[in-house]
Amino acid sequence: MDVKELIQPKQKVDVLEKEEKKIVLYNDDVNTFDHVIDMLVATCDHTPVQAEQCSIIVHYKGKCSVKTGDYDDLKPRCSALLEAGLTAEIV
């Protein structure tokens, strides 16, 4: 009794990888902690605790990545932060 093994040829699969971007928020001497926290909650869907932690990191480290994702999702969020007087960019 012969056993025959079926071998399928390997198929090439193209994987489309989107490069994940992030919004980096920078420290300034103008905005209050409360304003930064409110804006992070409103624009980046942070919880108040998460927004407070990010604002503290920005204050002491000079910058903090506050949101990651697809560029098309981040652009309006970053624009809203900029319109609110914060200093941010997508990298």
C-alpha cells in the first residue's frame, strides 16, 4: 500500500503594512495642565488619568507620544490640538 503525499506549491502573499504614525505633544510655557488634559480627553480619546499622565510626561520630559495610528485618523486630531494652542506634530 503506497501512501502519496500531496504537496501544494507555496503561494506568495503580499502583506500590506501601514506604517503607524504618532502624535507627539511638546511642552510649552503657555498652556495650563488643565487645558492640556481637557484637550487630550477631547481630541485623543484619553481618560482623564491618561491625559494627566501624558501632561506630566510632557512637562518633565519636554515631549510625549499621545496617540498612535493611521495618518488619516491622526491628522484631524493633531489639527485640533494645534488650533487649541498646543504644540504637536505627527511623526
